[in-house]
Amino acid sequence: MSKHKKTKQEKIIVRKYVKYDQDEAIYSALTLGTRDYAHKNGFKKVVIGLSGGIDSALVACIAVEALGKENVIGVSMPSKYSSAGTRSDAKALAGNLGIEFKEIAIKEVVDVYDGTLKNHFKGQEPNIAEENIQARIRGNILMALSNKFGWLVLTTGNKSEVAVGYCTLYGDMTGGFAVIKDVPKMKVYDLCALRNKKVDKPIPESIITRAPSAELRDNQKDQDTLPPYPVLDDLIVKYVENHQSIKDMSKYAKFDVIKKIILMIDRSEYKRRQAPPGIKITSRAFGRDWRLPITNKYKEF
């Protein structure tokens, strides 16, 4: 029996095949997805809110590789709660990537909102309402730039945040395309580390090592509201991607933590229905593979 001889086309395919590890494959998929979505929908340029945090840093890096640095605009929108570190890191990241950078402070706009609502909020302690006003002001600014110049707004929320609703509807969820909506938080760190292996190392080390914070109030940290991200990501995989029961999940975390996370995931479905589309990189992505009834009273506990 004669051996099969490769055709010319098969030889071409073999020559072009490149073996990627998982993180490289994910990064490549996010880059390709961003390029295709922008170009095939008629967008030449994109705009990103640069917070000085790790999520927006990753999205900016992907956007530059997908579209070219000349087609990416980074916008820093500091408030009175923004630290000097995150402000300088946002500017440094933009400089390292060679993208256009704008800083539009929101303190005066927030003050106007606070003054307008002062009598209506009289007797009430400041809470999440005041925090979300800041996020929504930023969303309005990005959409104003989008409308004026025809830029596509890339949102920067990751899968961990989207899962539990740790994001503001009409605020940081505002935009046309969600690049990392299916990327868990810990994978964001992996992808940033991968990007920084290149000679230019655009992401400042302080962005990677700083404790995550929305910076919407004094001394705010993500871990004030959420369990540590390694724990959260593991529970999201088990509940959302592997569809495990509480009984199965109880082997890996305390019941109270599991209950809290499941409730947050279920209650945030209405937010996810209003989120922009994004790229699927896991076995089960929100919006594509996972849709809960928004109105229901079923609980497993």
C-alpha cells in the first residue's frame, strides 16, 4: 500500500501551522475578534477609558495590536477618588503604547450632579448611588466622543465582574464592544504578563501589582465586596461553565460564600442582557451560552 502523498495545499497548511500555548491562543483570538468586529462594522478607530487598572491596560494592548496605535484613543477620567498612581499609570501606558491620550477630569461634573440631587437625597447617607454617578458620567463622556468622531467604544469589564454584577449599568458597561467580557480576572493577569514578555513591556509593573479598585470611594478595594479573585473565578467556572450544584461546589468553598456568589450571578442577569457583545473564549460565555430567566423565584437553597 503506497503512503499518502501530501497535496500542495496540505503542505501549505502544514507550513503555516503555528503551535500556541493557551494564553497565546486566547490573546490571538481577542486580537482577531477585535479587529474583525471593528473593521467589518465600519469602525476605523476605537476609544477606551483608561483607569490605570489592569483590565483597561489589557484592552488597550489588544486594541493596538488589532488596529494599530494610530487608531486607538485612551481617555483618563479622574475623580477626587482617583489616586496619583492610577492617573500616572494610565498616562504611562498610553505613552508606552504610543496611542493618543486625553485626560478629562470629572470632579466638576460630579459636583454638579451632587448639587442637583442634594435636596432629593437629603437625610440619606452616601452609598452606591453616588458611586455609580461617577461611572455613568464616564460612560457619557466616552459615548459623546464616540458620537462626535465615530469612534467605537471598547468596554473593559472582565468575566468575573460581569458574572457578579460588579459593574455599573450605563456606566463602565457603556460601549459597543466588550473585548474581555469572557476573560476571568486571573486570566487577565496572565495575558498582561504574556504581553509584557515582549521587549517593549508596555504595562507598568504597578498596574499589575496594585490591588484592584474601582476608585469610586475612599480606600475602596474590590475585595471589600468580593471574595479573592482566585476563589471567585473558581466558583464561576464551577457554577457557570461546569453547571455544578451547591453540593458539588461545597467541597471547595464555604456555603455562605457559595450562596453569596450564586445570588450575585443570578441577580445580575438583567445587567448582562443589556451589555454589549464580546468575544467568547471559554466553554460557556454569558449572553451566548448562558441565559437565565430574569424574573423567577427559583433558588437552590
